Amino acid sequence: MSPTSTRDAGAGSSPTESSKTAGIPITITAGGRTITATLNESEVSQDFIETLPVTLPWYRNYDIEYITELDAPMTETGPFYTEVQPGDLVYYNPMDSITIIYEETSSVPTLTKMGEITSDLDVFENLPDNVEMRIQLQ
């Protein structure tokens, strides 16, 4: 069973390019902390942007990543990749989930990179194992 997501009203502003980093800047708020990230131009990222702002329940998995399961699949056309790095935001299509990877790990061949965390990754070490994260466009 997938956790329930809360889609907040007020979506509709168009994404803008950041002059400092490539991609569409977003803010993730969790446990009283603010985390910055960017999303790429993939179809799955564009689908996700349409849901923003949103608050989702995330859980820590093996002290390497946070995962949230979505209520519905997003458009996923790849490219798939297996060379994940700490800081990557990825979509895992077999489970309709998004993962924030914050430690070194191996990968599976069904991941699509959505973007990356631009804040210090140490913030994830001190978050609770189960935490709500609010994600919105900057």
C-alpha cells in the first residue's frame, strides 16, 4: 500500500532556470531543515513538477537513501542509468517511487535521474527515519 500524499493548492507558477546551477531549483523542507535541489528536464521530472507543491511521507532505507512511494506512476521514458551518486534524486518505476540517495550505493538498471541535491548531504544523517518532506519550486 502506498502512503498518502498531500497535494497543496497553489501550483501553477512556471519553473525558472537558476543562474547558479543547471536545472529547475526546488526546496525540500524536512524536520525543520531546508534542503535545496534541482530537477532536470526529463519527462518524469516534468510530471513531478506538475504536482508541486506537495508534502510526502519519506522513510530511511538502509542508511543510504530516503524513499517515498507515489499514488500513481509518472511518465518514464529513461534513459535508465546505474551509476548513482550521493545527492541524486531518482525515480524507480517498478514501485512508482522517488529516492534521495545520500550515501554511496550500488544501483539497479531501472532508475531515471530526476535531479540532484545541491545542499550539504549531512542534513540527511540527522533526520528521523520517517519524515514528511514538503517539496516546492523556489
